[in-house]
Amino acid sequence: MFNNLLAEMARNKITKQELAVYLGVSEKTIRNYINGSTKISWLDTLRIKNNYFPSLSLEYLFESDAEAKTKEKLKN
């Protein structure tokens, strides 16, 4: 669901386990956040952005697949 977040994590060598420890949740919870089966809290999105990706926008990091497809359609 959050493909941009996954891409940035890969670029910066940040693991799901590292995020889990930082947020105080299980790795499964992180996977559920990323794939969209569990909603991530606003506070946790801010914590991830501010700690790991301060130069990137929340909108970019947490853009859903549906939002990305809508943007793509509007471009064409």
C-alpha cells in the first residue's frame, strides 16, 4: 500500500524490524501498516517521517496505491 515508504526504506537500508522497535510495535504490525490491513496512526506517521525521512513529505511517504493511480490518471 505504501510503496514510496517501502522504496525509501530500501534506499536507506531501514528494516521493518527497525521501525517496529522504534514505534514499540511488532514487525507484523509494521507489515500490516504498510500493506494497509491495519491503519497507522497519525502520530506514528509523523514519528517515522521526522526520525527517518525528515526531508520527505508525509504525502509522498504515505501515498496509497489508489492515490498514486488517481494522480497518474489525472496526468494523462
